[in-house]
Amino acid sequence: MSNKQQVNCIFAVHFDDIDDPRYKAITKIVMGGEMWTERNLVYAAHLDSRDELCAQIEKLEYKDDE
């Protein structure tokens, strides 16, 4: 019996440069197919401000109500 538990997470990371190698490395890891089982990745986006992030989170919170 496995004692692994699944968890859903939201990460917000800011980089001043979209070409920053750290940003590209993180994106490659997070979006890699081996990270997701049973298609659990439901949303990923590049946003330009905290306000955009908050708006997207709010949309996701209420998406099930539609």
C-alpha cells in the first residue's frame, strides 16, 4: 500500500525577464507530461500583473458554478 497523497497547488512566481533561464527551466519542469497523472493539469498561464493573477484565480473559483 502506498502512503503517497495527492495535492493541488497554485504557484505564482515573478521574473522581470520572460527569457530568464530560471523561468524557462521552471516552466519546462512544471509543464512536463511526467509531472501530471490522469491529466490533472487544469490551468497554466503567463500573467503580467498581480491583478491579472487575482482575476484568474477568481474565475477558476467560480468556474464550477457555471
